[in-house]
Amino acid sequence: MSISSADGKMPVVEFVPLGRGREVRRGVTIISAANRAGVPIGQSCNGDGICGWCKVKVLRGMENLSPPTPIERRLMASCAFAPDERAACLAKISGDITVTTGYW
Ligand code: FES
């Protein structure tokens, strides 16, 4: 498995407004990237796609995230996610993204 994006660079995740950017392996989830960067992020179901506490707003790079799985689509509907929001525990990174939450 490749750990870099198609252009040979590792994807960079930016957490706004914390100002922490971090290179990550391609295919890791947003929540994994946040945990590795020391960025606090809500979660209570350990990534089972049930609680919705890990919701993040994608400011840039939505196209660089994996498509929502059926589990995430069900969560997005039940928790009324906006079109620019994703479940950090389920969305996998394939390129540069910028995300935020209401509590950072
Ligand atoms: S941690 Fe529960 S849905 Fe993501």
C-alpha cells in the first residue's frame, strides 16, 4: 500500500483554527490524524459510526476523502450532517484537507 498521494507527497491535514498541520499516511482516518497531532476530537463509540460526536466540517479537500460508506451515510442522515460535514472516524484521507469543529 502506498503511503503517499498520487503526486508522491504525503497528504497534509490542517486543523483550523488550531494552526496544526500534519503529514499523514494515505488511507488514515481524520480522527486518527487528529489523535496523532494531539488535536482533541469528540468520540464516544470508538469509530463504530454511531455517536456522531466526531463530526468535522471540511473547509477544503472534500474530494480528497473516501466516499461515505453506508454506515456513514446512515449516521449523516440520523445526525443531520450538513453537506460539508463528515464523520472523522470513518472518512479516510487521500490528499490534502482542512477541517474544523465548533469547539477548537
Ligand atoms: S466516534 Fe462515534 S461516530 Fe465517529
